[in-house]
Amino acid sequence: MNQVALITGASRGIGRGIALELAKLGFDLVVNYAGNEDAARATAKDCVATGTAVGKTIRTEICQADISLTADRSRLIDFTRSTYRRLDLLVNNAGVAPNVRADILEAGEESFDRLMNINVKGPYFLTQLAAKWMIEQTTSSRITHHASPRKIITISSISAYTASTNRGDYCIAKAALSMLTPLFASRLAEHGINVYEIRPGVIATDMTGPVKEKYDKLIADGLTPIQRWGTPEDIGRAVAAIAQDLLPFSTGEVLNVDGGFHLRRL
């Protein structure tokens, strides 16, 4: 029986990259999306094809849910439970950028509330729901001898510690999101559930498209030791490493996938 992964915000960008890498490992998938059903269906179809190409037979289902909404979070977990009867890996990937970049002396509450609801509240309470179900499964798997520990991975950002004064709401949201990992890692270790954070750097997605010229120049000028844009595949491979139990004695760990941005160089 295949392991099952639920990936939020998986219709495109980083989430799609994660889904494709997990398909290669033979995971059955729930591709969550908020609004772009066509993109979600395309990702699901491509995941099945990707699995087939490497000899894996997988199932991929899509599920619409806005993780900022209580009812949608519950429905997403209920959908996964009714469809697959198990959950081995939750990937908290869904997130949004500000609709408008605004100086912190001018920014309003509407954008702040939107980012906190989607980028922090959503994954926090979805993780709570998933963790409770994982604990149920972990208890029952002592009888069925489930070999692989269940895992939770949150995709954050270098904005968790990097000040951008024209999008302070985004930075604060990502900083808050980063606390999710040590909290749940501490709480869930006794149940054999490992929790991780992957912290992407400058990744080529729709979200970063409008600032491509700016980052092309910064990267060329040495912003990162590895002088290229990151890709969704880079993040997907980091998720895949965790999914394969290659970090079994680590929990609460942060994996920087940022081209070395986090290094402080003179």
C-alpha cells in the first residue's frame, strides 16, 4: 500500500514541484488548491504520469479548500481520510504574498489580516487536525507494524528572518509560521511524528515573476553563493529526502534551500 501525502497549495509553483517529486517516490497524493481547478487537475495528471515513468503506480486526487477557513480545513482532512484512510505526510505549502507591496509606515490592516489568516492560522490549525489523526494512526500502527514514521513539513521562507520594509506583513507572517515547527516537533516526538521546516530562498515561481529583473541583478551581484535562481524542483527534492526517512534522528530541523543566502559573509 502506498504512503499518502497531503500537499496544500499544490496546483502550481513550489507545491507542484513537491507533488511531482513525491510522485516519483510512489506516494498517493492529495493535491489541494484554493481556486485554480484547471491547474490542480493538470498537476494531478502530471504526477500520475511522472510516477508511471519511474515504475510507480500512484493515485492522485484534487481537493479545493481555503486553509484560512475552519470548515475548509476540516473538509480537507475529511476528504483525505475518506479517500485514502491514512495520512503519512502533511506538507504545509499554501501561502500568499501581499496583493500590493506597501511601506510599513503606510500598510493597512486588511493585507496584514489576509496574510496572517492564510500563511499562519491556516497551517497552524491544519497541522493540529492532521497531528491528531496521525496520533490515532500511530497508535493503531503499533499493531499493524507501520514501518515509516509520519511526518509534517512546513514550507516557510527566508523572509522569516530577512527584513523587507515594503512587505512587512509577509515577513511577520513567515516569522510566526517558523515557530510552528519547534512547537509541533516538541509535542509530537513522543508519538513518533517528526516535524521539519524547509526555508526556500529566491525561487522562480509565479509569485516572484514580477520581481524577476530585480533578483536577476541581485543574484548576479552575489546575493547568494550559488549564483542561480532556485526552482520548485529544488524544494521538492528536499521534501523527498525527508519523505524517504533520510533524516530519522532529526526533528524540529530547518533545512535552508536558498543557494546559501543564510550564510553571513564578509
